[in-house]
Amino acid sequence: MGHINTKQLRHLLELDENGPGFHDELQAFIRQVTSGGVAGKMTDPREAIAKRLWDRGFGRDPKIQAKNFKVYLASMPKIPAGLLADDAELPFLSLADPRPGLLRSCKLLGIQHEELGYKDVDAEPFDDRFTVPTTPFWFRHDDGRKNRNRRPDHCRDEAAGDIQVGTAMEGIFAYVHHPDIVKEGEHVIDLPGTVHHSGRADCAYLEMWGGQMKLRLSGSSDVAYPLCGALCLRRK
């Protein structure tokens, strides 16, 4: 395929938005190029980070239906001042758009979840501390490596103040903005803020397996694994 410039990519996205849609592989290619291209050239962090989600199809999801990126961006809150400053303990800034729901969000982000047999009702917060907003929100987080070889339930119980462990929803958005935080055969992120509704001793975790990112709800909360660590975060 020949070189496609930014103007052409935008035109393709507009055609896809207003027409029957392209073949899945072409749409995936467009998302891949624009997420690393157009968004990468933006200087405003709010715009650039939101563009990454737009390129994955969030604004065009039936539950959002933004007619263009400008409309989608307007639905994003400003980055809270308390999250703008560098934080050595929580070095990464991410934006979550939970409006499509967990299953649909995973599908847009290329993360297997429904394919593993899960439904939206399966994931629930461990308690009220881990109920995520239903509208877009910002959060600052780590990569979970400092909690490697520690029990997820201990990490959850020890969280204090405005620092808490991550949920499934926060985990998938942390990954899409910072994909290096999960590496196959090297690091898995525990997300003990989310549990399976019928197995509350288990928790969510995000892993790369066979080159495919997977969100599971079957992690043992009471077992420490050397390659697993609970994500920690702060949101305003």
C-alpha cells in the first residue's frame, strides 16, 4: 500500500463515519496509523490523549455518536490541576472513556474479554471505593511493578488516602495509553478493584498472551506471583 498522508487518513475516517464502514482490517490499519501519527503530532496533552481514543472508534460508538473529533473532545473534561504535576510514584497520565461499557471498550481497544466468555454483568467493584465514574475521567497511575510478588488483596487493603488499586476499566485505558506497562512473559497487571460477581475471591488482571491482550476476572487475590503486580492510581 502506498503512503497515506494525514489529510487522506482523515478523509478515510470521515467516509467510514458517514458510510457503511470499511473492512475491519482496513479500519484497524487506519486506527493504528492515526494513533501514532496525527495524535502524536499534537502539542496539547488533552487533545493528543483524547485523539488516541477517537482513533480507536470511541467517539463513533453508538452510545456517544460524536459527529467529529471536535465534538468528542468537547465531551472530555479538562485535566485536573492535581494530576498535571509530575509524580515519581505515579508517573503516567491516562484518560478513560467508560461510556461504551467494559465489553465494548475492550473490543474497541483490541483487548479480548467477551471472547473469553465474559459479560458486562460479570465484572463488579470490590466495594464502593472502586466504583468508577460513568463519564470520561483522568487518572495518574504506575505500572504495577512495585507490587510484583505481592498478594492483590493485600495491595487493595493497604491502599490509603487518595491512592487506590486499579479496576478493570482503569486498567484497559492505562494500557492503551501506555502499552509498555504490560509485557508478555515479563509483567501482568493485577486489578483487584474489580472482582467477578460470582467469585469475589478472584480479581481482574490484564495480560499479554500469545501476542494478544486479554482481560480476565479469574486472578487469585490471595496469591502472590513474581510476574504480577497491582496497578496503583489516583484520580480527581
